[in-house]
Amino acid sequence: MVAAGNSLALNQDIQEEQVVPARYHQEFLTIAWEQVHFRSIFSFQYFSIGASLIPFIEHNDANRALMSSNMQRQAVALSRFEKCIVGTGLEQQAALDSGALSIAECGGRVVYTDTDKILFSGNGDILSIPLVMYQRSDKNTCMHQKLQVQRGKCIKKGQILADGAATVSGELSLEKNVLVAYMPWEGYNYEDAILISERLVYEDIYTSFHIRKYEIHTHVTSHSPERMVNESSYAPEDRLLRAILGIQKREIKVGDKVVGRHENKGIISKNLPRQDMPYLQDGRPVDMVFNPLGVPSRMNVGQIFECSLGLAGSLLNKHY
């Protein structure tokens, strides 16, 4: 029997609090306090990895937290990553368990580094670790690993050698730290519509790379082999499979769907110049404009706490 974490403040003098919620064989029961064997004090074990990455989740509705945790799995890896200002502390463990990082299996010294491999000497042997370079995922996104070690450096066992597609210094990075405002703007952010600044496009803030695979089948008939346009050779066998890989740069634009960690999602309705965006008292224009009416109606107030703490962290140059 494992009791809930809030049972630590159990008052033994009140009769109503002698019955506590507990978990037994993956079932949630309500039992007497004397039957409890253990008390869980780590609150993250009640949530999944996706839900544990949402800061201030206790201020959100359960349905919104469920949708936002599912939508994090659909996030597209961006071309440029940055560490989130407001986190929960599980970003590093989530990135480590994802398998996207390249981890040193033993200690040693880096002998040679390249874009596609790392050579280091450990336990008297020269080990070669291959790196992923611009590979296509099942969702046609780009998977790429970036070096985090330099030649001649000594590494320890378990140290990160290369970051993955959506990690920064070994921590998961699915989002961007942008300046947002909750206010109406001439009706362009009606309902769930979102206004964005042109800075997000020109500075490649939300730019991603996509790789698509095209296959061409050619056959050899009884008369002659099939000819392909712009091909210099014929098919030497009965069937030739030609694979062409091409990387496509995808910028954020009107009609795209953007989602926050608190399920504050919306469709981009207009891309405005910087001089037309709302600005702060110091003259700095905001990057996105959300509809303020969508916060109380959907009961995901955690985004307000995250924005307030994120603004303080950006001004103080601190991460929480």
C-alpha cells in the first residue's frame, strides 16, 4: 500500500482524515491509515514524461494538461535550439532517455572529431562513435547530431558527446523563448488566432528542415528499357529503385498552428512588421499576441505564471 504525498500532513486527531487515498497493484483505493506501508513524496511519479515537462501544471485543467502533453510528441525539431527559461527539471532526463544523445560509454580522451564521427581512446583501444547526419525521420523531419566535445579533451563515462535533434547541452528543447502579449489587436486574434512578428521569419526563430524521399521505379521491357527524363543511364536490372533525398527549409507562415506547453494553441492569422506590433515601455516590440479571453475560459492559467517568471528570467538572465 502506497499512500499519496499529501498524507504527510495527516492530522491524527481528526477522525475524517484517518482514511487516506492509496495505490495498491495499480489501483487507487481509499483505506485506513494503519494499512499504509509506504508514503510517496515524489510528486512527479503521478504524471507522465510529457505532463512532467509542463511548468505550473497544478494551475491547469486536467483536460488541457492531457492535450498539451500529447501535443509535445508532435513538436517539430527546429533548426536553432535554445534552453527554456522556465522548466521543471526533467528536461535533461527526458533527453537522456530519448536516445537522441550520444553518450560516452567509458572514459577516455578525444583523439579526432568530425561531423560524422568521434574517435577517442579509452581502455587502451581507439573507439569510433558514428554521428547522425541529416537523416530523415518517419515524419519527414531532419535528425542531426551536433558535437559537444573538442579534440584533445578528456571525457568521463556518461558524458554527452553530441546533442540530438531537439536538445541543448543535454536538455530537451522543443520550444522558443519569445516575448508574448495577451491583448486584442484589431480583431486579428479573435478566438484562437495568433499574431506574429516578422522577426520570427527573418531571424529563423521557428524555421525547421524537412527531408522527403522520392522513389522512382523503372522497368526493362522486352523491347528496350524505360527512359527517364533527365536521366543519364538506363536501368541495368529488371527493376531499379532510385532514392533522392532533398532537404526543404520550412519557415513559419500564416495558417500554421502553434501550441504552447499549456495547450494555448492557435492558428497564425497575420504576420506583422515589427513597427506595427505592440511594444513594451522600453520600446521593445513583442513577438506574439494571444487572445486574453482564451485563458480563463479554458482554465489553463499556468501559462500566465510561466510568462511572468519567464519575463523575470529574461531580464535577470537566469533559468528556472
